[in-house]
Amino acid sequence: MRATISTFDPNHGIKTIYLHDCGSVPRFFALLKEFYPIHAAVDELMSLGDLSSIGKYVVPHVGTGHSFEKPEPDVCVAYHRDRGEDLQVHHFDDWNGYIDYINDSNVNVVFDGTAWKLYYYQALVEV
């Protein structure tokens, strides 16, 4: 299921990355809340750019041979880092641009600096 992961800062707007497949929505949301609960962890996740899949960890262990084709278990798979594509992090000054971008996504999560919010088809589901 297509998803977006975003951060919102009233002074800097919305920063968004695409996630190709979030899998089970409850598992995806629980994973974000458990492993990415603070700004530093969220910023590290967002620095990867668009993702193929999300895991508990941003950085693979040294020597595991993590790649797009052979990912290390529980590690995020990023199009830029793991497949050599251009880094894609999308920036929006306001909610209108963000809403236009997420139109094709079923699941959208936003970190507002203190908590994750889950939107399913643009309707707030869980905080």
C-alpha cells in the first residue's frame, strides 16, 4: 500500500518522503511510534529520501552486504542509498501543495514534532 511519511514544522513547512509499500497499516504505524519517536530519529529516517520499504533501523550493520536486492532484515530500503537513484525529499510550504502530492497515497503519516498522526485517505484516523 502506497504511503507518505512527513514532518511538519510551522516555520519550515512540510517535508515528505514516499514509501512504496507500508505493509500492514497498524504494524507500520506502531513501528514509527516505537522506533522513530523523536526528532533525531525522524530526521535520520527522512534523510534517506523515498523508500521501498521501512524497517526498525535506518543504517545497516557494517559488513552485512545490505543492498536493494538483498536487504538486511529490519533495515529501511532506500532508493537513493540502496539503488543509486537521485535523492527525493519533497518540500511544501503549505498544506495545499502537500494535499496535491499525497492524492495517490492511501496512507499518510505526519510527525508534528511530538507525535505521529495517521491519515487514511486523508482522514485522521489515529494520533
